[in-house]
Amino acid sequence: MNVVFESTYYTLYQSSTKRRYYIDFGQKIVRMSLCELLSLRHKIMSISIEDHFDSDLNSHGFEVLMLCNKEHLFILNTLEILDLKNLIDNGFVAIGLSAKAEMLS
């Protein structure tokens, strides 16, 4: 397996022989197809980080994330969500499926 991108908490791998991607969540490695990885990207990008700082919208500060047709369940805190967003953004850039986002100056 080739390392595509490594963040603080997670690592994204691509299989050199199969059309599979693997995300190491620390306690578990999840195998995904490209479609499942795209689905994860959509779920991660739809999480509102601003809600984590508003006690009325998200009093506990955690996010429940289900992956791969409810096969995997993760409960992530705000820092882990931010790190997973970073992994997904940079992983898709490294794979070549996305362009690097431009920063506003």
C-alpha cells in the first residue's frame, strides 16, 4: 500500500494492486472503493464546524459518522473532524481528483 496523505490522526493509503483506498483511523483501518471515498468526502464536507462552537446547536461537541453503508461507526470530536477534513482535502489533491483550494488574501 502506498501512503497518499498523512495527517495528525489519520492516514490515507492507496492499494498498489487493487482499486481500493484505506483510511487508518488509529483504532481501525477502513477499506473503501472510490465511490465510498467520494461518499465520505460528501459527508465530511457537509459537517458544519461552526455548530461545534455553538452550545445550542451541538452541546456535546461530537459528531457521529457512519461509513460504508453503516458498516463502520465513529464518534469524532471537533479536532478529529477538522483533521479528517484536512486528510480528505489533501488526499483528493494527491490522488489528482481535486485542485488545491486557493486561499483568499
